[in-house]
Amino acid sequence: MKSLAVLHASQLVTLAGPQQPRVGSDMSDLAIIRDGGMLITDGKIDIVGSSDRIERNASSAEIIDAGGRVVLPGFVDAHTHLVFAGNRLDDFERRARGETYEQIAKAGGGIWSTVEKTRAASGDELFAQAQKRTEWFLRCGTTTVEAKSGYGLTVEDELKILRVMSRLNEETPLEIVPTFLGAHAVPREMDADEYIELVIDEMLPRIATEKLAEFCDVFCERGYFDVKQSRRILTAARELGLRLRIHADQLTNSGGAKLAAELEATTADHLEKTDEQGIAAMKSVDVQPVLLPGSVYALGSTDYPRAREMIETGLAVVLATDFNPGSSPTPSMPMILSVACTQMKMSPEEATTAATINAAYSLSRGSNIGSLERGKLANFSIFDCQDYREIAYWFGIPRTHSVYLRGKRVAGA
Ligand code: NIG
Ligand code: FE
């Protein structure tokens, strides 16, 4: 039995509370312990309390002195596109010159250009590129990411991407929750109906049989998959036992949030263009909104989703990076917290809840991660600050001191 004692956190931000996603004013209750500590045994949290109490129980434990810094649960990033080849620097420059995401996609950039590079890459090459990125996430204090396929768009290339994810799960410390996003775009070599048949008849059954994904997602958007097509794919996925997430209403208010409610999806993601009816529909079956302000920022838009209305309606809001080469090339949850507070008027408390415990519930892992409570995995970060609000306040400079997963240091000093 290996014991570790974390002592002297200026603030141990536990997020202890009800065993369910947090809504309304509960999103502002972080259950902070001043001069706090934790006793960890075999990678799990055993006792959480004042440093004095932990010290009294820590006779044979290795000591981690937080030295008056902030300790936070590892961030749970519930929406990323982690595995792809290359980058989209040309798109980035074209946007800087004033072209839009949709114009660039039509002119040969966009998702399709990443699909071509990803198809050409071997599993080993994709693994090497994604492995590097797992280190970026860990360095930013993220210990779990959801990761979507979607840059392959053939049976073999989608499977190749999902297999890279399971290898990353085994060979890197970062925990990865795989999502199948075969319906990310229609590949150039076939029409939409043909491709949807391929997704439903070949990709989904293989992925379900080989247990390569926990969730299925669809890019429900003008020019990608409409509501009817998205419904077909997601219904087939649900019948195979996958849970559902949807890219909804990102560029146009096209009924994605309502479809998420109709299908009782676990999450509806993006929601930049969702109106009050979409919000009410999500509330009727408690779909969790996953807000991705990094993509709004990086696309140079100011059209942020209506976070305040969603919180006031009682939805269990989640924040995530949307890490991808096109619309949101950041692995940094601290950056996302900054944008959430300054642009969407979420409070630092709400943003912290959205990036940890609520995100954990959205990945069906609320009883294992997302807060610092007895019995949960010892996934946590020490931040080089005295007040947790500094994490969102100082932007553009990494403040992580060290990061731990199951009680093992995986980044930092
Ligand atoms: O979530 N919206 C669709 N997918 C990504 C963008 C992917 C890309 O541009 O490569 C997103 O923003
Ligand atoms: Fe996305």
C-alpha cells in the first residue's frame, strides 16, 4: 500500500457536493478548504480535510507540500478532436485576412484538408503526433479528455483513428474517452446518402463490436448533416448501445439542440446559435450543454453561446476546449476559463464547476473523477497561485506547478 499526503494547499478546491451534475447556485459552491490537504492511498483519495488532520493520519506517507498553492481536481475536457495529422496554418492565415470558416472550407481548406492528411498518415505517425499533444493537455492541468474520430471518413481510417486513441489510453498517462464522429463531413468520393449508409451499415457495427467508442457524435449543420440525416445516424448508434453527443447549432440555428432533446442525448455541444426554444427543449430532458468558447474566439467571432440563460434555466453547463486544428487549436482549459468569464459572463466558480465535476458527469464518470472526494481517483493539479480565481485571471501564461493522475506526478516539478 502506497500512501501520499498532500499538505498546505492555500485552497483545496474540492467541489465536494451532491452526487449529480451541478445546476443553478450549486455551480457556485466549490467547497474550498483553506490550508487543506488529502491522504491518498493506492491512487485513490482516502481523506480530505485540513492539513492538520491529514498530517495526523500521514505517519508513513510520502509528503507533497503544496506550499500555499492552489490544488484543484484535474480538468475534464469533454470535447476534443485529439487525433489528426498536421495543422491548418493556411486556414489560420486566410481567416486573419478576413475569409470565413465556411468560405475556406469551400475553397479546399477546412475539415477536408485535414482528412486528406490524416488518411495519408500511418497509425504510428498519428500516434506520435497525438502523443505530443497529450503532454500539452497534461501540462495545462487536464487529466481526462473526450476525443472524437472524424478525420478519416472511410471504414479503415475511422478505425485507425479510434485504435490510436486506445493505444494512447494504454501508453500515455492521459485518460481518453473515445467518441465516434464518422459523420463529421461527407467525403468527396461519395454523396451524403451513400456515406450515411456506410456509417450505419459498416462503421457503427464494427465500432460497437470492437468496443472502440463510448459515444457517437454528428456534425449537425448546414452543408454537413441535416437534422433528418443526423437523427438516422444517432438512432442507429443508440440501438448499438452508444451514448450520444451532437455538434449542434454552431454556425446556424438548425435544430441541433432540439434534436439532442428529442433523442435524449447526453450532451449538445457548441450551441452558439441556439435560441430560447432550444434551451427549453434541452431543459425538458436535462441534456448537458457543452460550451466551446475557444472556437468562437479562434474563429474571430463574437457570437458566444448564451451561457447565462442556460445556467439560469438550470442546465448543468460544461466547458471544453474543442481542441482541433481548424476552429480551436488550444489544449488549455485555463484559457477556456478566461474566455468563459470575460466573454460569456460566467463567474470563476461556475466556470470551474463546468470544467471539472459537470464535465465528468457528461462523460458518465461523475462518481470517479471531477472532484476531490473520498473514493475518487487522485487526479489533481497544483497551481502556482494563492486564489483559484487567478487561474482564469492571468491569461496566456501557464500557472500549473505540477499535475498528478492516480497519485502519480505526470507533469511539472
Ligand atoms: O467542433 N464543427 C465541427 N468540427 C470542429 C471543427 C473541425 C475542423 O475545423 O477541423 C469543431 O469546431
Ligand atoms: Fe468539435
